[in-house]
Amino acid sequence: MTTPRTVLVTGGNRGIGFAIAERFAAEGHRVAVTARSGEGPEGTLTVRAEMTDSASIDAAFTEVEAQLGPVEVVVANAGITRDTLLMRMSEDDFTEVLDTNLGGTFRVVKRASKGMLKARFGRIVLVSSVVGLYGSAGQANYAASKSGLVGFARSITRELGARGITANVVAPGFIETDMTAVLPEAQQAEYKKSIPAGRYGTAEEVARAITWLASDDAGYISGAVIPVDGGLGMGH
């Protein structure tokens, strides 16, 4: 039985973020999600937050702390894509993705760390992507933002590890979501050929890896990159 914690999941209104929040709630934790629109799963608190604005993130944390208590587990999941080949990629395409995916994670984790340092306990889980280490044509901005999370988590581990705080990265591969569902059948079959497991993962499988990292059992795991990708990115 794991200790019930106050958990904040960013981007928890759809896809993988929604599944993560749902799983934490099912395991008996007090769960809040940030969203720009929409709502988190039933039984969770939804707060509005803009990842590029630290004042907005601060206000979201303040609301969660008032309603559920200090945040003990933070899952930085919110992210955007602006896919295009490097030659066509505008500076805005690059900086917007970096500022939301990497900058947003920095803002969220910095704010969360205050309470964690006071409590001498914290679980920080950053949602990266197989693309962060494997690379993907047309996603130089996204891949850079997602691989940046690895250096970020490992630096936090060195800074905060002695205070009972862990920081880990989960790197999902191809996961069944609204985004993969719209891909043409032939393209899906092609992708599945490159995955040793021969199938897409489920958002639930990603969520279970994350709830385990946040559990009492994983207190000695920090600075790790855990792939949930059916073997797609092996060795990267």
C-alpha cells in the first residue's frame, strides 16, 4: 500500500495526462490537473495554467495547496508540437515549443520544489518521448525540448537528492491516443513494424510506470530515464 499523496499533473485534460491523473486517483491519491481548457478525470481538481507564464503556474499551485495540501508529487506532462522540417522551421516554431515543453517544466518544478524542500520529500516525474533520444525528422524543436528534460532531471537529482526528492524521466513511444488514431492505416502498420512489441502502447501503461515511480517503492530511483516504448528506442 502506497502513502496517499497530493499529486499535480500538468496537461491532465486529455490523452496521456488524463490517464496519469486517473490512475493516481484510482490509487487513492489527492489529484489536481492543470489544463488550458477542458477538465481532468472525475474526482480530480482542475486548475487553469499557462505553461509559459510563471505567475499563472504560481496561482495554480496556490489553489491546489489551498484545496488539497502541499504538492508532493508533480508530473510534468503538458507539451505542444510545431512539426516541420528544419529548413521551414521558424524561430517562433522553435522557441514556442522549447518555452512550453522545457521552460514550462522548469517553471512547474521550480515552484513545486519549494514545498518539497520544506517537507523533505518529493517525487518529480518528467514526461519526455522516445523522440527525445531517438530523433525524428520534422521534430527538431520537439526532440530538443524532450531530450532537455533528461539533463534537467539529472541536475535536479544532484541538487535535491539528499532532501528526499527524486526526479525521473519517462519516455513513451507510440501510444494509442487521439493523435495516433488519425494516422492513415498504412502509416500505422509501418510504425508498428519498427516496434519490437509489434503494437502501440496504451496511456494506461505509461500511467502505471509513472505511479510506480511516485510510490514508496521507488525512493532510491532517481535521475533515470524509463522508456515505455515496446523496445522502439533501445539503447538511446
